[in-house]
Amino acid sequence: MSEYTTDPRAGERPPVAGGPPEPARRGFLNLLLGGWAVGLAASIFYPIARYLVPPRTSEASAAQVTLPFKISEVKPNSGTIFKFGRRPGLLVRTEQGEFKAFSAICTHLDCTVQYRDDAQQIWCACHNGLYDLRGRNVSGPPPRPLEELQVHLKGDEIVVSKMS
């Protein structure tokens, strides 16, 4: 009779002369394959999770912006898109010469709005939403008015700030 007898159900060899049991090949291969499977799953699901969960970014703290153009450069009955922090803003000069500013983000699906001088309204091209010159939604799918911004004229400069 040999020193070693293997039981196929046990997966280990019995101890030799009272020593610790030796790991079986099957257990070692299961450990390797399990580690490989965990690594593969992590390499697949980690990029997917990073794509689906947006990174945390703080909103730009711009409460006031001096526009890069002068009062004399803005013609009556015209609108100009400008950068207000990380979001676009819309400066409108009415036919009477009054300046109005709004967030240029449509309240329906966050499309960028523009001023239509022929209709004297603010228009969202995505779903044909219309706003009046007070920022109120007139027609189309937008559910609420545009965010209004304050306009301050300092000399020949235009300063736009959030409503207080």
C-alpha cells in the first residue's frame, strides 16, 4: 500500500507523517480562475459605471460677468449669446434700446435659445418653443419661464449678474 491515498471527493492529499495537508491542484486552479473572472468583470463594469455616473463638478461661481462687447456694438432689436459662467446667456436689446438678459438654456430640454428679431421673441429651435421679452413661455413645450438676469450699464460696458 502506498503512503498517499487520494479521495476524489476530498480534493486534498492526506497529511504525510503528521504534516499539514498540501493544497490540491484543483483548488489552486479554482483560485486562479476566480481571480481572473473577478479581474475581467472589474475591467468591463468599471468603465461602464464611470460613464453612467457623471463626475461631480461644481457650478461656476460667476455671479457677475462683464461682457466682451460695448453698448455701442449691440444694435437695437438684436440678441447676442454670451458666456455666463459655464452656461450661455442671452443679451437682448429691444427696439426701444432697453437691455434684457436671460439664461440661454431652454427650460424644456436644455437647448440653447436665440433671439428672433423678426418676431421679437426668444426662440428654442429644438421643439419650436417661444418666450416673450420678459422670459415667459408663450408657446411650445417649455414648462416654465427663462431665468432672468440683471443688466447694469457702466460707462460703455455691459455687466450682467444674477438676480438678487
